[in-house]
Amino acid sequence: MKNYFIRFRPFLLFLGKFLLSYIVMIVLYQMYLNQYDEKFFEVDGITKMVANHAKFFLEIFNYDITLTPRRSEAAIKMAVNKDFLVRIIEGCNAVSVMILFAAFVVAFSGKLLKTLLFIILGIILIHILNVIRIGLLCLGLLYYPQYEHVLHDIVFPLFIYGVVFALWVIWINKFSFYAKKTPQS
């Protein structure tokens, strides 16, 4: 049994750090969400911020954007040019993606400052891309409503998770303690 732990030590360390950091961040996020009363359909502050940033993004391109709270669920209705297109809920704010991203980086940690800086910059990038994703989804639904399923369930998740995967690859190969240190010729 001891040989098993020695042989698989790197994997077990990765798994332990990933699970621990993921669970801690999920618990903290759930504590944050518990401040909002679902019975009264309160929308959390992060989701409101994402909706406002998506509004700002679309207004850059001269679209008339209206955000209103939904009365039947914890969501924000977004209308483009007076046409209600999407509802933005807690799951749209990409925090779960950010937590997954950060937990993976922690699991393949590098130097503390580089790790923290990469996580912060990665979260900022994910947020910006998520805001753009919501804006482009609105425009896609405005002009191509027949592709709602493909846009919402396939194209945009593939894009956001693709970027996260690319960030992980960059992190592992360039900054983590596992990065190969080869002399340049």
C-alpha cells in the first residue's frame, strides 16, 4: 500500500489540492448566495453586475438595452430594442467556471505570486468573455432565434470552456511547478 502512495503521490497531491480548494470556494460562494432570499426572487450582486456589464457592452454598439427584474424567479430580463430576449440567472455569471478554473490552477500550483496573479487575471478574462458571450447570445437570438439551442447550449459553452482549457494548458506548460524547464538554443 505504501508503494501505491509513493508511486501515485503527484496525482494524489493534485487531486487533494484540487478537491480541497474547489470545496472551499464552492462553500464560500454558497454562503454568499445564501444572503439572497429565493422566496422573494432576489438576484445576487454578481449576477446583477454581469447583466449590467452585458448591457454596457451592447450599448457600445448602439443597441437599446433594458434590464428588469423578473417577478417569477431570481433573474434579470434583458430586452434588446424593446424585444425581451434573455433572462440572466445566477448560473449565467460564470462564477462556477471561475471556481473550477482557480481550483485547477491551485492544484497545479506554482510560485504563490504567479499563482495568485494568474488566477486573478484568468478570472478577469473569463468575466470579460462571459459578458461578451451574453451580449453575442442576445444578438444571435435577435437575428437568428431559430438557433437558440445551438447558440446557448453548444457554441457559447464550447467557447468559454475552450478558453478555460487553453488557460490551463498555458498555466501547466509555462508557470506551474510541473512546467518543463528546457534550455533555449
